[in-house]
Amino acid sequence: MWKDPVVEEVREARQNILERFGGDLAKYCEHLRQEQTEHPERYVSKEELDAHRKPKSEPELVSYV
């Protein structure tokens, strides 16, 4: 069976996180909040994302009549 290397990499990363935090999602989330506080330059806010997104254009209506 063929294994996708990207999927395998993601699964390995997940396993490493589970082991590092003992499978405790709350500990992992607390770690992420602490990282965000200590290194705000590494994170992008929703407002920053929205400012860089192109507005969605309306689809053109085409008439064949």
C-alpha cells in the first residue's frame, strides 16, 4: 500500500505532540497560548489575515438569450 509522505509527516508530528504532552490536549493548548504570549511575532491575528485577503468577487452573470 502506497503511503503519502506528507500524511506520514503529519502523523509523526501528531504522535510527537501526544507523547510530549502526555496526550493531554489542555496542556498542549496552554503551551500554545504561552508560546503566543512569548513570541507574538510568530502569530498572525484574524484582523491581519482579513486585511491581506482579496475581497471575493461576485460571479459574472452570463445570458445566452
